[in-house]
Amino acid sequence: MGADAKPPVTARLVRDNPALNRYELQLGDSTVFATYSREPGRVTLIHTMVPKELGGHGVGTALATGALADIRGRGEKVIAKCPFIAAFIRSHKEFQDLLADPSSLDGEK
């Protein structure tokens, strides 16, 4: 998916919940989320939570894609403290321009 491509439908269902400092994706009775802290111009993605029963179905990918698309739309940069988000950005080069410090992924494998 290029920088200008629209995210998949599921990713477009991701919503920012600033009251809880997290991006959310509601799937039936389950809420998948990624917690963050926000400061002017930057979002630190801290932790991603996907219920075990939803693992392996692309839900984390949809959450990451939707959150990063929202961050891009706001003109902000990302600090990827969450190992899942860091790995996602590492393997999806189209999101690497969002990194506040691109070298931050170099030491994480």
C-alpha cells in the first residue's frame, strides 16, 4: 500500500479515543487497541492489545494501519515503543517516513 493508497475497510474503522489515549477497533464484543501518549507533533505508540481469539487474523495489522493513517493525516510523527508497531513499521516501508527518528528501528529486530 503506497502512502496515498486508502487503507483497507477494517483499518478505516479504527478510531482515536483521546479520553483513553488509545486507538481502537471494535469487532463484535471485542475491542482491539493501541495505547499512546501524544505531545505536539508526535505520538508515542506504547502497547497494542489484541485478544487471543482474534490473533492471527490481521486485526493487529488493521489497527496499526488505521492508527498510522490517522497520525499521517494529522501531520504528526511516530515514536514506536510498542514492539508490534515497531515491527510493523519495519516491514511496511510506506510508513517509515512517519518515524520521528528513523534510526530508532535499527537496533530492534
